[in-house]
Amino acid sequence: MVISEDTRAAIDSECAKYPQKRGGLLPAMHLVQKQLGHIAPETAVELAEIFDIRPVEVMEVLTFYNMFFSAPRGRHNVYVCTNLPCALRGSRTLLAQIESHLGIAAGETTEDGRISLGHEECLGACAYAPMLRVDETYHENLDLEKANQILDGLE
Amino acid sequence: MGLKVPYVTSYLTEHCAEDDYVSLAGYEAKGGYRAAKKALGMAPQEVINLVKESGLQGRGGAGFSTGMKWSFMPQDSDRPKYLVCNADESEPGSFKDRLLLERTPHKMLEGILIAAWATGAEKTFIYVRGEYAFPADVVQRAIDEAYEKGILGPRCMGKSFAHDVVLMRGAGAYICGEETGLLESLEGKKGQPRKKPPFPAQYGAFGMPSTVNNVETFCHVPHIVDQGADWFRGFGTEKSPGTTLFGVSGHVVRPGLYELPLGTPLDEIIFEHAGGIPGGRKVKGVIPGGMSMPVLPAGQLDVPMANEYLRERQSMLGTGGIMVMDETTCMVRASCIITYFFRDESCGQCTQCREGTGWLNKIVNRLERGAGSEKDIDILVDVAGKMEGQTICAFADAAAWPVQGMIRHFRGDFEEHVRQQKCPFSGSFEL
């Protein structure tokens, strides 16, 4: 068992909020990912047991949503929004500059395991472009200098 | 640099720059929950009639009559009824609900409570897109406060009426903004939209009668109850009453939010409010209502921003997300981004959408590379036409319409790529 007792207790209290236990699956997956960083196939099996559903049903959910990871990630997930409103204000140029600053391409993780870089679709920050999402925090109205400062400050 | 609070405010966002407005005490100090108190003293049917008379239309994109939607909820059912607040704002170009979640959470909760009373719903699920971690925290704090003060819970505002509110975070899927995709996600499944009928009012969340409304829609409701349908109809057009939060992005001097009456001319929003195009450049095209809505060319910006006028120009209000593109913009590049998005976000259950979004993206990319032919442009029109209206949900339409709009108004851009066998717009934004 890799899901901790604390996480398990939090899952149970989430499930209690829904008329059917399975309503708690997405919240449970957020909780598990918070504890473990990703949801490995074995963890998905454990979740399936908790929810009394087939492992494939958890895998379906795991692979459908962009924010759930089935493989380990860097310590920080950094995303540049590259959708149209941001692109019009230079976000794709910014992404290319960040790629060369970090020495990795979008979709890759730095060798020291510090940052996984990606691009993301619209994050609802269109007027504050270009922007970065670092884990759960938005950084907006950026230029390369500000972006690099944020990235260099990540441990 | 875009301001976080609207540059222009009206009733909806009047106090949203005040920090204490986020708290229950601050909200009540400005008259908050007065409307809920009034509504809970009315007969539920009276409240529904009032919202119907106000002419309020949903602000989530489809623009359906809110009062009508509420009236579809079965009156004499012994099954539990649910409300769902769609806070899965994901339409590219839209960022208005985020402001309301972050700055006016109690107004949304008040609207929810009024809707719950009117429809007899025992529980509301607020589904917030996964990336909106901060807005979700703000809303959760507001929910907790409302419970502490007895506004929510077993006896809402001292009445023998129970209502619970549960916040769920999504996990990154545009399609969950489609109401039945959202319901599937709420039930712990992948967010693939359901066939309709049955509609949510009969078979909604967890199989129970449900009504799904957008964040902004709920926020208008307390004002309607407080000040009346006639007052509300004093804003906007006859067919599209009220204000809305327009989000302006792209090539403008002041990108940001503007709360203005529906029917405000698009050029007034862009040039008077948002300061026009930087560097003295000219505008080339504008997407008026979030990325799903067809683009309008520079010559059509006099259109009043309400569905009855936008439809005449073969576009729609959508979510009011206005994306402005200046004369340097390559519309084929813009189409590359648009078609990539829909290809990436198609849930994959309908063939026309799953295959069609991929084809559109591949062909547009080929044209942008300079490897396309004149025939490719016709194939785009053909594929888009065969996706439209053929699928379980409106996603395929949303993917087809912008491509049709781009070719309708900017076919020359596409043809020039074919003629020169390269992108002729060297000054355009980078891809």
C-alpha cells in the first residue's frame, strides 16, 4: 500500500460529500498525486480497490485529464500558455527562450529533476499574457527576465 | 499590462476592487444576501417567473434563458434535485469567471442559494477547473463562512430549507465545460458528453434532476431579485438584457475586463475602452466571443455585442472573450493554434470530431509550411462542414466554425501561402 493513512482518511471525507462514492474519485486522485507526485499503475489499482471499481476505470480517468500524471515528474511543473491570446503577445517566443535557458524542450525534465517544462492550453489569463503556471501558482504579465527569475528561484 | 480588476465596472463588479468584499462581512456591508433573504420569502415559482421576466440569458456560451432552464426542473419529484455551477472556464480568450470567483465569491453563492430555493435543489456542486487553484481556495473559504453563519446548511438563513454546497476541482479537460461532460466528470469518470435527451433536468448529476448554470449567470441573479426585472432590462438590448464581462485580449493597448451592457458595439469596446491597437497599427480581425466563435474582419466591428446582431454576421457572443489581431497577424498561423487546440481537446467519442479535428489541424499546418495546395483550402471547408451538427455535443461545431470563419473572411491569406509556398507574413507572431 502506497496511499498513506492520512490520504486515505481525506479520500473518505471527500467521498462522503457525494451521493455516490465514485464522485470522490477526482478529488481522491488529486490527493494521491499530492502525496506521491504521480499516480503509477499500481497506485491506480489501489485506488480501484478503494472505490470498488475496475483498475481500467481509474486508468481511463488518469489518462483523460491533463493534470494527472502516470509517471514521475520533476519537483516543479512549469507550463507556458501557448494558446492564441498568449501567442499574440509573444508566449511562443518566451517558451523558446525558456527552453534554451533550461536546456530542455517542452515535454522534458531538467537533469537535476528540478523542473518539468510544458506548454498548456488557455489558462484564463488572456489579458495578462504571457504567463507561466508553476505548480498551482500563476505568474502573469511576464517577460524573459521575470520568467527566468521565477524559474531560477525554484528549488 | 492588464489590470486584474475590470477597467469598466457596473453592478456585477462594482465592489470587486475592494479587498474585504471577498469576505462575508464585507459582502453583507454592501447589501449582500439581502436578495437571498427576499427570495426565500417568495414562492419558488415567483422567483422563477421573475428571472424569466428579466430575460437573463446564460453567460457560459450558449445564451439560453436562465428562467426557462430553471422551470424545466420537475416540481413534484421525490428524487433529490441538484444544481451545478459550471466554473470550468476554459474557452480560450475567456477569463471573466476567474475574476468573479476570486473577487465576488459570495455573490455567486447568493445566486446559487436563490436558484436552489427556486428549483428545490438540495445540493449544489461547484465544478472549478483544476488549474484555478487560487480561485477554488477563495470560493471554499466563502462556502465555509456561509456555513458558519447559517446561510448554508440545514436551515438556510433561518428558513426550514436545507442546502449544501460542494466544491470539486477538475483536472484539465476543456470538454468538461460542456454541461454533460461536466456531469460525467463530477461522477468520477472521463468527461465525455452524454447524448441528449434525456436533458440534465430529467437525468443530471448522479442521475438526478439537475440544472447547470455558469458562474456569471449566478452572479446576475441577486441583482435581479433585489432590483427587479424592469431594472435589469434597463441594461443591454431588448433581446439580450443586462451587462456582461467582456474580456479583451491580444493586440490592444489595455487588455483586460470590461463590464458593459450587452449590445455595446465591438469597435467601441476595442477602440474606446481597450485603447485601440498598439503602435498605431491597424486591426485585421477580431474573434468576438471566445475561440469557438467565427472571426470578424476589420470592416464588421460596428456590430453590437449581442447574439441577435452577431448571428447576422455569422458569429456569436459565446463567452464574451474578445481576441484582437492586428494587421501583422497571419490568419493561417492563428488557425494552426485554433485547430491544434480542438484536436488536442476532442474527447474522442464521435468519429466526425475525433478525425475531423486532426485533419483540420494537419491541413492548416501544411498550408502554413507552404506545402499546401488550393485544393487543401476547399478540403478544409468540406471537412468543417461535415463535422458541424453531426456529433453528440457542440464541440465539433466549436471546432468547425472558427475554421469556416477564417476562410470566409481571410481566404486570401490561405491562398497567398499556396502561391508563395511559404508563410508571407514575416512580421506575424511566432508559432
